[in-house]
Amino acid sequence: MSNRRTFAIISHPDAGKTTLTEKLLLQGGAIHLAGQVKARGQARRARSDWMKIEQQRGISVTSSVMTFEKDGITFNLLDTPGHEDFSEDTYRTLTAVDSAIMVIDAAKGIEPQTRKLFEVCRLRSVPIITFVNKVDREGRPVFETLDEVADALALDVVPMSWPVGMGGQFQGVLDLATNKVSRPEGDSREFLGKVDEAPELPADIAEEIELAQVGYPEFDIEAYRHGDLTPVYFGSALKNFGVAELIDAIARFAPPPRPQPSEQGTIMPENKEVTGFIFKVQANMDPMHRDRIAFMRLVSGTFKRGMKLTPSGLGKPIAVHSPILFFAQDREIADSAEPGDIIGIPNHGTLRVGDTLSEANKVRFTGLPNFAPEILRRVALKDPTKTKQLRKALDDLSEEGVIQVFYPEIGAQWIVGVVGQLQLEVLISRLEAEYKVEAMLEPAPFDTARWLKGSDAALKGFVDFNKSNLAKDRDGDPVFLARSAWDVNYQQERNPELTFSATKER
Ligand code: G4P
């Protein structure tokens, strides 16, 4: 079986994703100093002008890939932007993982961002391991947290460990399978390896655990892999509790690289032919050069450096001479990669999100959708002679997945759509820095967009009747711009022969 585990961490800001990432990498021997994850982020940010926003707001807009090894397993951790306001990048990154860790703050429970990201995971049946963080602090009662996860996310929950007190009362974490307690040590009250094999538990905790053992189902790996059940671990990323258990859980339970649906049927990871898909494109550091890194998830075959692969969007093969594997410390040139691995392919804009790459150019992967924008804005130019540059820029940036662009059937003002406010700031800043276009964003009279599908006759009938609400996207496909969700439902009911889709697959 494959020794790859490709996963992401989903959480609300401040729940502890960065701290946990650091600790996972430390355990995997990928970095040697705590604090490196943030430091590395800063070094990267300093390299690029257009990433000014990141500096100003102290956040990372772009996500990256971190690879580490432990006990013969290679872990690929795909980072998702850790900001309240998220973008399509985040969604798309989740299309390239096989499982996720959901980090929640023991005192706060499920927060809005966790829920949103969880929904994306559910859409794709991505299995979730839950990590309840910060048990070294005062938190909510354990049962309350477990029940909240079960109720809010409609999942079966199975506690795999149990905190022995929290906050001032914190005495360690009990592993329910082995009945051992990891104990805090020294002034820092960290976990430094001290394990109590035959623990005496405080009476109230012993009682809780007895209740839990009858109240929750047994762990069932199939139900977990199906996305119906989540094992729940308690710990403290800061104090290193529960981190080794988490790595162990991913190694033992998380699914190896999955088969990927394609127009030609399901592609198995064991297939000999090298295939993969692009889930993210990132502009490179120098805004003057249109260099980009396309992130490809390998689906099948063993990739070797220098191999020729054909991108579905291009039709002719490209030689991949300098692929990049993203190790936590630095980038390394990849000589080979296996299914589940991510490789970065430098290119000049030829590779687009959603592209399939393959040796024989006969496969087209499906399931890499665009997501309906939640915010729509009109783009207005300060200098009206710059229309051509603006069109070029909007096309480029939509290819890269920074925004979606819609060209209305009526009127000359173009509309951009995003799922998070931050994408708009990135847009304005990049238009100025890279295309010398000064633009303003104005409210659009629309609230959301739906891709239209149906027979030519049905489409034509609808289009003729609703011109003022219609637009074409970057690929020329018809889009219904709706004033409200109600509007979408109303039109859907009146036009049952059409589908109004919230996602679009290229
Ligand atoms: P994020 O990436 O999810 O946004 O969270 P991050 O890891 O940055 O953690 C947010 C804050 O919570 C940090 O404190 C961090 O030290 C703290 N934290 C993370 N895990 C734990 C834990 O297990 N226990 C406790 N007690 N605290 C934890 P900060 O003061 O906001 O940031 P910093 O400047 O000290 O890094």
C-alpha cells in the first residue's frame, strides 16, 4: 500500500493551526527550530511586491506544501490560508487532499470558518480527524465539545483520548486505547515524554470516561474514511500534547492516495501512466516576470524529472525539467514523485487550474470545480483608455484563480466575483503593480452567480428573456447573475429544464 498521506489542516484563525503545523514538522524532523513556519512565511513574503497586502495584514494569502517523513510514511501537508477571510485557493487546496485535520479551540468549539471549510470537505467526502486544542487552558466541558461537533456537523464522534482536567487542573491527556497518561513536566508544563502507565485518575474524570465509553460508538475506520465519523483527539499544540498521537492516527487511519474520477472513468493510483491535475497556480516572486508555479497533484504513475507531460488545456507536451518538491526547510528539485505527492511546475502561464497533465493526453480529470462567488463587484477604470490592459489582466488573473470574471451580455462594465473580500484587495493591488491599471470596485446589482446548463433550445429561450442578468465567464460559458438566492430558486423553479449550478468544472 502507498506510504503517502496527503492532508490539510482546517481551522478558524487562532485555533492553533500554525503552532500545530510547526509541531508536526518538528516531529517529522522536517524543521529543527520552533517558529520556523512563521519565519519562513515572512522571508517568502519579503520577496514579492504584490504580496504587500500580506505584510500589511500580517497574513499569508498564498498556501504552500510541506513534506515530512516519519516511520516510513511520507506526509504531504497542504497549507490553507489562515485567515478569516478565505479564498478559492482554500477551496481548491481541499480538492487535492485525501484527508483533513480539523483543529478546534477547546474553549470556543466550532467557529464559522471551521464550519465553512468542513462543508467543502463534506462535499468531497474528505475524512476528518478532529484535534481539540489548548486543553492546557480552561476549556468547555469535554462532553459539550463532543456533542457540538456531532450536532453542528452531523458526524458520529469517537473520543480517542481524554484530557485529565483542563486549565489550572490540567494533569495530562489519557489515551483511551492504551490507558496511558501523557504528563506535563517542568515549569513549562510541556509534554517531554513522561508517560504514566497505570494512572490514578481523579474520581470525576474516571466517571466521565466511563460515561463516554458507553455513550459513544467504537472507532470504525470505514465510517471514518467515508466521512461519517470523526475520531477526536485532545491535546495542546503549544505544549506538545497529542501531537504524536495525531501523526500516528494519520499514518494508521487516513486514506492513502485515492482514485480520481475522470471523463474516461476512475483513474487508480496504481496505473502506470503518469497523470495529475493542477489545483493551484501561484504567481512567482518577481512581478515583472510572468513566472508562475502550477501545483500538480500526482494521481497515478511514478513521475521522473524531465518527463514530458501534456496539459489538457494546451494539447502539446511540455518537458518538466525543474519540478519543485516543497520541503519544509527549503525547496528541493524533485527527481521523482509518487501518487499523492505535489510538485510545483514553473511555467509562463500555460498551466491553468483544473488542467489535467498526462503522458498520453487521453485522460480528463473531473471534480475540480470553480465555486460560485459570494461577492460580486463591477470593475471601473480610472483611465478609460486602459480597457485592453484591464481585459488582459482580468483574463490572466482569473486563469490563476485570483478572481472569477464575468462579461455581461448588456453593458460594458465587467464583473468580478470572489468568495472572500481579501481576493478583491489582491486584485486591486496586482492590477496596479503588474498591469499598471488603476481600477475601482463598485457595488454590482447582483448577489451571486450560477452556471447555466441545458439544451441549446432551453438555454436560448432563457437567455433571450433574461439578457440583463446574463454574462459569459472566462471560457465563454453562460452565467446567470442573480440578485439574491431567492432569485436563483425562483428561476430554477420556473425553468426546470435548466440547471443553475453553484460549481463549474472545467
Ligand atoms: P492559527 O494559525 O490557527 O491562527 O493559530 P496559531 O497557531 O497562531 O495560535 C494562535 C494563538 O494560540 C497563539 O498565541 C498560540 O501560541 C496559541 N496557542 C496555540 N496552541 C495552543 C495551545 O495548545 N495552548 C495554548 N495555551 N495556546 C496555544 P498568540 O499569543 O496569539 O500568538 P504568538 O504571538 O504567541 O504566537
